[in-house]
Amino acid sequence: MNCPRDETELVIEHHKGIEVDHCPTCNGRWLDHHELDELEATVAQEHERRATIEYSKRPSELNCPVCGERMRAFNYRAYNLEIDTCHDEHGFWLDAGEEGRVADIMEERVKGLERAANAEESWGKFLGNMGNKGVWDNIKGMFGGGPKR
Ligand SMILES: [Zn+2]
Ligand SMILES: [Zn+2]
């Protein structure tokens, strides 16, 4: 599989069972569709994340590294984070630097849940989901995220 941006052959990285394809040239990363889904599952209920993950959908300038079809770009949850994804759900392309912002967004989202007076139920479900946080920890780890400095 080659980088959708510069055609460099992607290098497979393994992180405790999660496989990520990494471009050594531009430092972008390709996540299987399933993997971002798991990350999302740690912070939101299914019906909520389905409805709100994608904003400002538009054509991407990149082609899917799996099937070669032109991808679509969207903004992640109304934050100004651009992700490219395949129409056939092959995966997500994150440019270098964007991974850290995903982690930041997750943290903000947790704080938002804490603040919301009527979010007790959501918060309870969120805490329930934290029981299975291995995937999220792994993803944060692979992108160099960790405790705030
Ligand atoms: Zn690249
Ligand atoms: Zn595809």
C-alpha cells in the first residue's frame, strides 16, 4: 500500500494488536476503518457518533490507498480537523500532526461531558466504556500522546 499523498510505500507498524500503516516520508498514517471506530467507541454512544462524526463533507484531493478511488474529506466532529476517508470504508488518512489533535479532541469531549448537567447518563455510559480502553490507550501511545507536559 502506498501513501495517498506522495506514493511512498507505507510501513506497517504494530502496536499491541493494532495495525497502522505509516508513511516515512510525510509521516501521515492510515487507520483501518475499524480502528477509528474503536477509538470513537470509548467516548460516545453508537447512535451519537454515527450522527455527528462527519461535518463539512467535501471531495478529497487524495485517492484511497486500498481501492484507488477518490476519497472524501470531512471535518471531525465540528472541530477543524480534516480527515480523508474512503467511500467504501477502507479506512482513514490522517496527515502528520493530526493524530495529536484527535487525542486533544477526545480530552475536550470528556471535559464537555463532565460539565453538562444533564449528561449524567451519557457520562455513566462513558465510564462504562472506559472499562475497555485498551484500544484508545494503544492509539494514544502509538502517536506519542501521553500525560500532558
Ligand atoms: Zn506520505
Ligand atoms: Zn477504498
